[in-house]
Amino acid sequence: MTRKSEKPEEPDQGGADTTLALKDRADARAAFTRSTFILQKDGPLEVAPGHVIVVCRDPGLRRGGINHPPLHVYAPGELDDGQLRAMAGEPALEVIGVG
């Protein structure tokens, strides 16, 4: 699966089939070498490689010294290794590295 660098006209409907197509890290890196988009009600949010997306299932949860909103995108270098480990170990958080 290849992502376009411009904003998509319609959301990608790949779902589980797309996830199954990414068989290993090399496939995932190739798929996300360009910007990734988070579809929101206000329109797509473009997230460039190197950023970290954190999705919180329990907004207000505090891990890694941060009170987490439902969704936040962190710039490269904004989080240190200890914060990333603390967040990755929390079941209520999904930590997604882009590219």
C-alpha cells in the first residue's frame, strides 16, 4: 500500500485487509515512507515521518509525565526514551511511530 503525499479525496477503506498486507517491518516502512493522514471531522490531519501519534482510550490518563488527550501528535525529539517506554507499556495508550 502506498500513501500519496497530497490529501486524499476519499478515506482509504483498506481496514483489516491493509493491515494483513503489511507482513513485516520492511513492508510497513515502505507503506509509510511519506506522510500519513488521520481522518477527523475537520478534515485530514497530515502527519510527517518521524512524528509519534498517541491515542488514549482513557483521556486524562497520566503516563510519562503527560496528561493524555484522546489523540495527540508529537514532533520528532519531543518525547524521550523513558516517556516512550512508559507510554508503550500502558494498555490504554496506542503509540504509533510514523515512518
